[in-house]
Amino acid sequence: MTHQRIISVNTGRPRDVHVNGQTVRTSIWKSPREGRLRVATLNIEGDEQSDLTVHGGIAKAVYCYPSEHYGYWRDELPGFALPHGVFGENLTTEGLLETDVFIGDRFRAGSAEFLVTQPRQPCFKLGIRFNREDMIRRFLLSGRPGFYVAVVREGEIGAGDPITFTTRAPNSLSVAAIVDLRLDDEGKEDELRRAAALTELSGGWRDHFRKRLGER
């Protein structure tokens, strides 16, 4: 992989959105930020998760989305504005595709260091952001989920920062492989065992694979 870097750093605060007669609190609206921002254990400066029962936490402190996917979505969603951060990502990246990034990989950007923990599993708020009821299904079927990282060393980052892997986990499973395994109702037992044993994989995902093994 070459030219690995941060294209855009995006943050957002909670806002109330009215949908079908209900008020939903969400932070999925992210905007690109200029300058250098502090990255702490739970989030980036200026960013705040709305529902901590399903978002945020140590394992999902920062969400990364490959800039390479934007071309696909421009074709899929003609006429819809797609500024960086539109998928709710904190870091719009270059050179970090899901097929090449493995659970447990560590990389450095600026003075911060990150650990890859899990793919993104979209919730209903993605549909609200795009005002499309079919967006969650389309996002899942696209095979372009992006991934979450934990902050293993706090620091500062900014758009344009190069990304350097500090530790690779080649004996792990890629982000794409984890997604495929979750969507595969059959699932090869050896791969399920590998996924269930990944200590760096977020607990909810590990529990899912362990449960499936237990049902066999």
C-alpha cells in the first residue's frame, strides 16, 4: 500500500433531528476541520457521540472511512452532495482499504497511534443522514464499511498527515474478511474460531462469533 494519509479530519456534536414525528439525537453529521486537533482516548477534539450504548467507547473512539469509496457512492447516489465526513467518519483516509487492513493492525498519524478494532455496522441513523430508508441495506451490500480504531497513544492529527503502520497483524483477519464472515450464514468453522479468538476484535463481534460456534 502506498500514499497512506489522512485526507480529512471530521467532527460533529449531537443534534436533534425530527423524523416521522419523533426526535432523534445523533452526531452523524460531521464536518471537515482545519488545523491540528487533539486525539484523546475516547474521541477527537470537537467530536462527541450521542448514544454511548451503541457508539463510542474505547474500542470505537474513531471511525475511519476510505476516500476511495466516494467515487462508488457518487455513482450510486447521483445528485447527492458527498462532502468528506458524510458517512459519519472522523478520518477520511487514503490507502487503507478494508481488504488490506487487519484487526489488530496499529498505525501512527501525526503524534497519535491507533489500533484497528472492528468494521462498522451501520445503524438507522445512516438512513436519516441520507434521507433514504434503503441506505443501510445498500451500505452493507456495498462491501465498503470502513472501520473503527482505538486510540492507543493520544496526540495531535490533521488533514494531510501521513499514516504509517507500526505493527501489522498478518495472522489476523482483514476488516473485509470479518464482514464477510458475519454476513455468511454458513461460515467456515476454522474462520469462526480465528475470529472468536482475536483479542483485538471488539467484544460484541467476538461474542457473535463465539455464539455461532456454540450453536454448532
